[in-house]
Amino acid sequence: MLQFKVLIAGGDSLPSNGAANETPNFFTGGMDAIEATAAICESCGEVAANLYIVQGLLLMAANFLILIAILHYPRLRERKEYLMVAGLALVDGMGGVATLTAGVGRLHIVLSTDENVLVSRVHCLLRPWNLLFIWTDPLAHIVPLVIGFDRLLAVTGPLRYIKLTYRYTVAVLGGVLVLWSFNVTTGVLLTLPYTQPEVGSLCYTAWSLQPDYYLYHGWIGAIADVLSVATYVVVLCLVRRMNTVYPTGSNAELENIRRTRRITITLGLASLFTAVFYTVPLIGKLVAGYYVSDETMSMILPFTFLVNSINQLANFFLYTTRQKEVRHAVLHFVSCKKIRYA
């Protein structure tokens, strides 16, 4: 069961490393687990930490650039679709901050030879990167699902959707953040009793939460991805009919419909990237867990997070290549120029 708990979770995860109240499948427990992993790959911790630093910087640069570009220009920030993109960019950018912080923190632990020390789950929970990861990891999958429902509303009633203002988007994204704050608070409260030294000092997210809550934490992301892809299958089938179902209307209305169609396809491709770089690797980890040794899995798992994060980087190129307005906003922001609208 623990093996499934570990593999179902996305993001910055590793086995729970011999918690006192469970029987680990990957390890026999505690210090033996850490020493077994170190014997296989002495430099894996240092390599993974450095890769986390690089990827964290890339995630921050790509996503915060999209976020700032959209919020900086009124024509973009007042459009509901782009505010949704900005919300996702904020979550992914903060995920980059968490990744960078985890890389720096763990590199310090590895270089100081403190990685063989056992600590408590509460100790890991209070590490800066885990305080960020428990927020950003699930939201990176929940927000695309919210965007999928938004696109479904847009294509089933485009003329009605156009009348909604940007306040609708702010309310939706704000509601998601408020609801998730209750989940995070619950996870923190459930973890507070775990004060005994039982997990590795590198403090992967799986080691920083109460085990059952971490299983729930992982299921949230997995279910959100599956629902997001399923929603977009319906949305992309409907979006093909938009030009024929709504052939009449003013030029402005038709132009809005065409824009809605284009950005819906763009966001659908972003959802597909999530499936390719998150859901498919997740299935791969599930299958590999039955055929690969426990020690090998413990060595590989830190690097799978880097694969999961590729879609967060790919979104930058997707938005800037397919959406001309976003591309112009980014270029003008970087060059410190004002956009001249036609």
C-alpha cells in the first residue's frame, strides 16, 4: 500500500522512509534506508539538488514573465481567458520558487553531510520548500481543471460568456484559493503530532505530511488531471462547431468567438502537455514499482519531479507561439516598450 501511496503522488515526492506507524515497501526503515540509497548513488542528492536549482530558476522566469506581462497591460488583464492563464502562471511560478528553495536547501544539507540524520515530519513540514509545495503542487492541477470548466462554459454559451467581466475570473480563482487553504490547514493540523525523528533530513514532501493526508494530497492532483483531460475532450469537440453553430452576429461578436476558439485550443494543448508530462510518468512509476528494486526507485524518484515540471515550462512557449497578444506583451515588457493597439 505504501508503494502505491508514494507513486500516486506527483511533484516532489519520495517514499516515506520508514514512518513509525506504517510498514514501508521500499525500505526496511530509517537509517538503513538512507545508507542503502547512498551506497548506490553517492552523488545523486547533489545532482538532484543542482537540477532543482536550475529548473526552479527556469520555472520562475517563464511563468512570472507571463504573469507580469498579462497583468501589466490592461487589454490582457481585463480578459477572462488571460486572467485564468495569469492565475496558472502564478501557481507554476510559485512552484518554481519552491523548487529553487528545495534545491538550495537540500544542496546545503548534502554538502554539510547532514543527510544521514533522522528528523520528524513536523521538522520537514516547516522547511520553506514544503510549505510552498503543499500549496502549489495540487493547485498546479486544480487550476487547469477550473480553466477546463471555464472553457466549457465559453464554448457552450459564447455570447453569454462574453458578457461576463474579469471579476468573474477573480472570484473563481479566489474561491479556489480559499477552499484549498482549508485543505492545507487540515494537512498541517494532522501532521503536528508527528514529532518523533523518523524521516530523512532531505525532507521530501512525502516525508513532511501525515501519511494518509499525503495519499489524499496526491489523489487530488491525479483526479484533477484526469477530469481536466476529459473536460477538454468535450470542449475541443464542441469548439470545432463554433463557427457553424454561431454564424450570425456583429463583427465584434464573431471576432470574440474566433478568439475564444483559438485560446480554448491553446489551453487544451496545455492540458494535453500535463497529461504527457505528469499523468503518463505517473503511470510509468506505478508500473516500474513492481519490476524495479526498491533502492533503484529511491534513486530515480527525485528526478521524476523534473519531468513532471516540463509542462510548466512548455506552457510559456505554447502561450507565446499561439497567442499573438501574449507574445507581443512579453516582448514589449522585456524591451520596456508600450504596446500600441490598432
